Amino acid sequence: MVDFIKKKYEVEAPDEKKVYGKGERREDYDAAWKSSSRHFLVGLPGSGRRELAGLMGEKLELPVAHAADAAAAKQVCEGGSAVVVVDAAVFDDPETAAIINRSGKVFYLMTDANTLARRLVARGEAADEETVWQDLCSKLEKYEPLFMGSLHFILQGVADPADLLDDALEKVAW
């Protein structure tokens, strides 16, 4: 059994509520990333990050960068505007993950292991779908909580990147 921490807060008007709709902005929420023109795409291989980054870069007229390790990610965070494909291993360093979170909008292309394995085999990046699937299940178990801790937006990576573009661009405008 899991116990959850429950905290009580005193509020001015406990009977009032406010529901925020799609695209509606909260006045009480000011995030540093709102004014950034850096957009980070995170996820596992096969999630469509590279393809979506290319489409976003073209539409937004921004360069596309790749952060394969913590040093490259930090360098991108210090640079100018870009759409950045971030490898999962970058999130092994909590400090770098926090810097990414503060440096721009983080999009997690959430995709199941079956879809990822099928795509990697179809692209010729892997031969045995079962072995790749097992490896990806382990990686999802490790990295998904780290992605969730850094993200601002979730995109459904099971969709084709071209189909995700409008959703991503709408979120870029927030």
C-alpha cells in the first residue's frame, strides 16, 4: 500500500473554482520558458524527434541542433534560438535536466516501446524487434520519469511527426 502526503491550504474563497481551457493562460503562473525561443524535443529513439525538429525548424525559421550529451546540452542552452533534439542520456545528469527545463519549452514525445521498436526495425536501425523492444522497455522505465520531471508539454509520439506539427506550434505560441 502506498501512502500519499496530503496537505491542506487556507484559501480566500474555498467554494470558488476556475477551470482553464485549452490555450487559456493563468495569470498567476509565470514561467521563465515562456519568453524563450528554444524548443527541446525529448524522447527515445524512434519517437519522431528528429523529424518533428526538422519540420518545426522549417516552420519557425530556426536552426535544428542535437544535444547528445550534457556538455552539448549546456552549450545549446547558452546559445540562441533553436529547435533541439535531446538524447535521453542527457537526463542522467539532474543538473543538466534542470537547465534544459529553465532554458526553453520541453516537449516529450511520449511513445510506447512496441511502436518505438517497430519504427527502429523499419528504418533499419535494428534487426530483432523483440530484443529492441526489451531494451526500450528498460529505457522507458528509466527515462520516462526523468522526462516527466522536465517537460512542459507532452506530444503523442505514436502519431506521425507531420500530424504533430500543428499541436507543437500551438504550444510554442503559449
